[in-house]
Amino acid sequence: DYLTASLDTFAYIFFFGSFYFYLRAAGEKIYKSYKNYNYYISVALATLAFFHFEMTLTLPFLIVAYEYFVRGISPSTALRVKGIRKIGGRVWPYFAIVAAYLFIRVVILHMGTRSAYLLDSFYLTMLTMVKVVVQYVIMLFWPLNLSINPTLFDGIAAWPYPLADFTPIRNQSITDFYVLISIAIIAGLLFSIKYFYKRVPIISFCVAWFFISILPVSYIIPQGTIFQERYIYIGSFGFTVLAAYIFEKVVWGVIKQYQK
């Protein structure tokens, strides 16, 4: 990776540190005490993360996903504005800091989008991005041949620099094989969130974590880069938790059964 991405590394440290201390605070009944220092450490680290790298802005939504899928608290309850002892009062400070960051960035510093849609077409951009999402999924399972500027499906360059060949993007269609397969995979993963919610909620949480974490680089708001391997770092947490769960329930269960 390039040298200035070290800022991303610091952001990830602050991000996961914030989430870690939030989990510690939740384990100490954060809704019953004002004196939970783990919670305040979490908010402080979240602030540092937000002002280092915009991908960390998903943290408040990931906390809501955690409360919903893992702790069984509905989003409407999690987002209800209440006192600091209540969950709504605990979640909203993160959203407030995100709002402050966006205000400083957009209103004060006049920093908007980093580029336009690919070939100035939202349609072609989204056709590209459904394949990018699948590329991220594949990379979680098969992280080989990594590169700062890899080539994606159909020869699309991950970095759309001015001299890049945009022909593969221009020639895309909704009926293309890779597009249809990518849409089917994404639809299947999204369906799994609903399917496993009542059955195995940790699976729903891990899949939801993945999709929420890559929202800032989904090109809904143009960011100038189609695909970068470091963008999946936060999303890989959901994959890792899911892999650990499967190992514990399946592999370790088989080992214990064999020992008996």
C-alpha cells in the first residue's frame, strides 16, 4: 500500500478500540450508571477515528446493528433520544460527532465528493459496484495476488485514473453474466440477514456488518476509487467473527464428539 495510508491504519486502531470499549461498557450495564469510563473512552476514540478516515463513520450504524442482532434491541429503541442512562442516549453521541465531522468537512472546508460517477453515469457505476462487492467477498476467502491497482472483472481497473481504459465500464449491461451473478450473490447475502435473524442472529450480525462497513466506498457518493483492498479491513471483522463461530460450533464440535 502507499505510505500515506498509515492514516487509515491509525483510524482502524481508533475504530476498533472504540468498538471494543463500547462492548466493555455494554457488559458493565452502561444503561444504569453515569460512571462508565469505558463508554467515554469509546466516544473519544470514535472521535479520533472519524477525523482520520471517513470509512470509520459507519461505527454508529454498526453499534446499532450490534444492539439489534446481538443484544436484541430494536433500531427504533436504539435510536430513541433519551438520557445518557438509556441506549438511545448512548448511541446518539456517536451520530452527533459524525454530524459535526460532516459539517466541518462540507460547510466549513467545502470538501465535497472526490470525483463524478464513472463516465458520469450512475447506472454504469452501480453495475460496476455490484461486481466490486463480490470482489471484496472473494478477497475475504482468497486474499492472494494483492495489489494497489488490481484488475477487476471484465478488465476494469480498480483506480480510474485519466488514462485508464473505460471501455469495459462503458460496455456493461444489466444482462451481463458477471453482473447477474454478482446481483444474485448480493441478494443471497442480504436475504441471509433476514433468514438467520431468529435462527442464528450472530450470522445476521456478521453479514450486516460487512455491508454496512463498505457503504462509504460503494460509490453512492463518488469517492474516486472503484476498489481498494484496504477498504475491506473493517468489513473483515464480520468475516472473522463468523469464521470463529463456525469453527466453534462445527469444527470444535466434531473434535469433541470424536474425543468422546
